[in-house]
Amino acid sequence: MKELQCAQASHIRISGAERFAQLATMGELIFSAQDVATIWKIKNRRTLLMLLARYVKRGLLHRIWRGLYSIIDPKKIDPLLLGIKILHRYAYISCETVLFGAGLINQRPMEITMVSNVSKRFSLLGHHYHSRKMNDSALYNTLGIILKNGVRTATPDRAKQDMSYFNPKKYYDLSR
């Protein structure tokens, strides 16, 4: 009898409410399709994609980018976090974005600048992103990288070093 109950229990479906409760308890706003498959224990890719499409259609999930979903409206998510999550690799905010924020350059950057191991430009929700490729030994050196609102961000000194890596003749408006 116990064996029959265990066999039946292993085939019980998880409700949508339970699925979203699992996502909410993780504290993350943005999930990849693979993250969702792992959390919800879904092995069949077609089942996963069909389920995600249904939840998006019902407005329970928001599709941000290919294979990237959110439980809240993407317009309410920090653009820096969005860029890092879309890049989907180790990266941090640096260069012009940090230097402008610190008042070291006066011209507002047209793009949110990130440093990673790939060179890439993309846009989403009116925000433009530029990922600059850095060699691994410099990229993974965590000196001068802080976690700010869930996003790895360079300190102004680190951003200056990063700019020197990409453009040794860079001029700074103010000396700090």
C-alpha cells in the first residue's frame, strides 16, 4: 500500500501557484528558461517552452529576451541588471557608465557600458548596451568590483583602469 502511495505521489502535478511560489522564494527577478526547468524539475524542453508560452500569454510571466523571463514587468527592472542578465556571462558595469556617474566625465554616455569576455552591442526597452571584451586575467580580477543593487559594478578607480585598457589616451574632464 505504501509503495502505491509513493508511486502516486511522484506523479502529482505541481500547481501554477506553487511554481510561482518557488520562483518568488529565490529572490531573483529574472530567470533563464534553463533556470525555470531546473526549479520546476521539467526535463522535456517542449513541455517547458509550452508552459512558459502559456504563462506569458496569461501575463503571469514576462518574456524579456530569448530564453529570459521575469515575474515582474521588465520596465520596472533596473536597466543595469537587465543588461547583465541578457549578456548571460560574467560581466560588470564599468567605463563611461561609472565614470559619468562619478562625475569624471561630463558627457552622458549613449550606452550602458559593461566589461565581459565578449564584445557585443544590443538594445532593449530603449536602453542601449555595449559589452567590451577584456582578457580573462584582467576581467576576473575582482579588485575594485563591488556588488551594488545585485549588479557587479566597478569603482571609479577600476573604471579608469578599464578605460586605460581600452583607450590609453582617454581624457578625463575632472581629476578625482
